Amino acid sequence: MSVPVTILCGELGAGKTTLLSRLLEEDEREIAVLVNDVGAVNVDADLVEARTDLTTGEEVLALENGCICCSLGGELSRSVIQLWKEHEFEYLVVEASGVGEPEPIARQFVRGPAGGPYDLDAVVTVVDARRFYDRFGDSTAAAPPAQQGTDETGSRPLGDLLLEQIEFCDLLVVNKCDLVSEEERERVVALLETLQPRADIVTTEYGDVDPTMLLDSGRFDLEAASDAAGWKQAIEADAALEVSHTDDHKTPVDEHDHSDGHDHGGHVHPPERYGIEVDTYHRRRPFHPERFLAVLADLPAGLVRAKGLCWIAGRERQAITMSYAGTETSLEVTGRWIASLSADRQAAFRDTQPDLSWDEEWGDRETRLALIGRNLSMDELTARLDDCLLTDAEMDADWSVFENPAPTGMGDTTTVSSVE
């Protein structure tokens, strides 16, 4: 029988260790805890009974309640399979790195070798209510304390990683609610519901969560979690609306029309009373690289999340993903425009994607962004983005002469910090 697994995520200092320690104290099962992080095992010291070693010399802590906690190096799938072979336990909890992405870990338990002995049951993200509110919920608040650590590449904005942890999970634990007022807590929950409309949300203090919320939930669905982010749902709904209008032989969707009431895919985004709004920005004209990056350096404080594909003049091959979270924007080459491929390959792709939005001159090149903000004028932001588009004269000019700091290689990233 497969061993069920919960992946526990959240930024450094959110309270994962406190929550985990409570879980080990309150649940009577034998639980293995794998700490997928750099540094020492961080389960509370009073739970540790003795130290032992696996045959490879990697560290295992024996805990008072019969559980074990491991800090295993090397490739994750190999480590958890080895753990399963050498120890007996009823449940596995993986405490992910505070600066790690949960999706690659989850995929190893669903589609990797670890999917044999294990069954992924839940992905839980712990959110520090105070820090989240200061970073995203109140533009008048002082900047939150700097997050400890750096991402693996040294170039990925940590705010972006935090939101990816929120956007890929099926349970959000809003911790440290004793540090926020009731109204601040409600605003945090409203923002989280918008960023991640699929996940269950529980609010708590000191990591006090019923173990049944964390274990044996039976909630997790990899494909649903991959598509759960609010920004992704908004973009998909906007693209589907465009296709449905075209299929009905009606006037194509006006790219300048934002009067859809922000009811995307039948889901009315919450809490207008908190000024939260979701919109999409879609254009088939490229951004001027210098003007676009100037706007990214001066985005409005009320913008919480922006993500999607960008077309930047001078980068006709590169499909660039723009991702904004908090105060930083990353531009990353995540693929190629189909229109930049050979005619045969274009035809092959288009045959398999009949609903692909296609322009006779520019192909699939476009900018399509989801915008999530609070107390923000979407019309003003849209106008500023429109000012970044190439003019008619610039469309006819030589785009290679533009000063262009946008990335060029697959996986390359350019990071822009907004002016405080």
C-alpha cells in the first residue's frame, strides 16, 4: 500500500516548523518528516530523542513519538525511495525549502519514481499573515522585513516565489493571525482567494491546525493545482471569450474593451469591499523595450500580481513571461513564438491547436497579461501599458536599434525593481 504524502511549503519565518511540531505532537501515527532544505533539521529540539544514520551517512533524527525526521541530500526521488526501503512509517511530510517551488516536488510524487511507493495527498502552503498584509495588502504600510535567503539562481525575485507557493497548493494556512487586526486578516484572506481561488483557507495562530486538515485530505489533483492560479484562470477565460466571440461570427473582442465586469469563467472574484479587482490586458503590438522597462520600474503600489506572456520588440523569436509580485518584476524567456518556426513546424503546431489565436501578419505573437490589484485604477494602468506599445512609425522602423535589456536565451531572466 502506498504511503500518503503531504508537502509543506511557505516562506522562511512563516511558521512551518511550529505547525510541523504541533502535528507530530498531536497525531499518533508514525510520521516520517523529510526536510528538503539546506542546513540543519529544524524540528523542535525537545522532540529529538537520538541521532542515527542511514547507510549513506545522511542524517536521521529519531523523535520521541516514534517518528523520524531526515535531512537527506541528493536527488529527492532517490532519497525518499531509500527512506521507504529502510524505515517503516505510516505517513510522509516533506517540508520544502522556503525558497523552493512546490510544483517540481509534487511532480516527483505523481509522475516520478517516488510515485510508486508514495501517494501525494496534499500540498499545504503556510502564509505569514502580518508579512503578507504588509507586502501586498496595504500600500501605505512600511516595507516588510527583507526575506532571509536567496533563490537558487540568485536572480529570481523572492516575492514571485512566495506567490508561486500560494498559487500551487490545495490548502492555505494563514498563520500568525494574532499579529494582524480582524480587518487586516479578512483582507489577507480576500487577496488569497483571488490569487488562488481553488484552495481551502484556514486561519490560525502559532501553527495550531487540526491534523486532519493536513493529513489524509484526499484533496490533491496535480492538473487542477497546475491550473489553479487566479492569474492563469483569468487569462484562460479571456482567451476562451475571444474564441467564442470569433466562433459565433460576432465582432472580434475589442482589445480596448475592459467592461466584462471581471466575472471570469463564472467565478466572480471576491470582495469588492476590499477594492480587489482582476483584469486582463491583451494587445497584438509589441512593447518598446525601453518604455516598457521604465513602466515596470514604476508600477503602482496597488498592483499585487501581474503575469503572462509579453511580446517585446527586438525579441521576435522569444516568448517572454512577465511576472510581477510585490515590488519586483521578472522577465524570463520561457519558449519561442510558433510564428518564429519554419512553415512546416508552424503548420504542425497549428493543426494540434485549432483554437490558437493567430494573426495573419504576426502569428501568435501577442501580449496577454492577468492583472490583480486592490484600490487600483485598471484604466490608468492599461493606458500606461498602451503608451509602451510601438507607434505606427516605430512599427515600420528597424527594431534592432532599440536599447534592449530584455533576456534572449531560454531560461534567461531580467529582474526589474519598482521604485519605492
